[in-house]
Amino acid sequence: MRVLTAIIAIAVGILILLGYFLPQAAVVQVVLLDWAIVLAGTAALIGVFNLVAVHAEKIRRKEKNGVYSAILIIGLFASFLFGLVLKPQSDFMQFVVLEGVIIPVEASLMALLAVSLLYAAVRLLRRRADVMSVFFVLAASLIFLGSVTLPFGDIPLIGTLIRPWVSQILALGGARGILIGVALGALTTGLRVLFGVDRPYGGR
């Protein structure tokens, strides 16, 4: 069985790879990618069912903070039913779900992330006061101060000149480096799977 799964995985990987170079293999590539999308959707659906089962079990056992589990399940099913009846593109869904829940939650999480980042930078400076720690604290402080909304507008020089330079030049260069590293890691992992060195589909 392990040999069979390895053969199937290597064959599928080679067919998908050939689809980028040979027009004849592009049809098979599209079919295989459609199958992968269906499997990914099925996995996400199973994850949702597991989430509901876990929180329903918390409610049944009357555990502490079980009310939050009840709110989660009610919100999940209410969003699903309203989206099924009214369609996700309706004004009601856009106003209530998107602008009333999702966007405020994302904004709150971003605010917590900014404060946590600044707090982590200060703790890093207390633990290890070297050049990189000082540079990290200064960069985080400049981005934080440049992004703050004040009654009189942006802070002069920081919000109009320094923050855009740091975020659009330094941070963008770092993000590109991270993406290049992710691409190289994915390429290496794919080659290892193609050559049968790694077998994540074998349960190990």
C-alpha cells in the first residue's frame, strides 16, 4: 500500500508539473486540480463539523465559558441560513455580517497585534540590548506612530515620509525575501515528494 500511494503521488505530481510545459497535459492538470479543490472543500467542511461537535460537547457538559460556544454555533448557523436564503451578495449580508462583524473583529485583532508587537519589542530590548533589537524597536515604533490617527492628522515627517519609506521599501523587501524563501521551501518539499524521499501521505 505504501508503494502504491507513493506511485500515485509521484505520478500526479509529474502530471501537474508537465501541465505547465505541455499543452497536451494541461487538460489532465485541470482535472487533477479540480479534484484537489473538491478534496480541500471536503476537508474544510469536515473541519466545520468537527468545530460544531467540539463546542456542542462543551455545551452538553456545561463547561466554563460554554456560553461562548453557544454563541459561536448560533452565529455559524445563522450566517449559513441567511447566506443560503439571501445570498452572500445581498445588502443585508454585506452590512450585517461583513461590515457589522467581520471588519470590526479584524480591526480589533490588528489593534491587538500592533500593541502586542510593541510590547514584545520592549521585552526584547530588556532581554537582549543589541543593535538588531534597537533597530526592531525603532522600526516598530515608527510604524506604530505613523499609523496612529490623531485629531490634527498624521504626525509630521513620521506619518508622511518615514513610515511610507519603512513600510514600502524596507518591509516590502523583507516580505519579498520571505516569499522567495517560502517558494524555495515549497519547491524543495515538492521535489522530495516527487522523488519519494518524503511521504506525508503515508501517515508518518
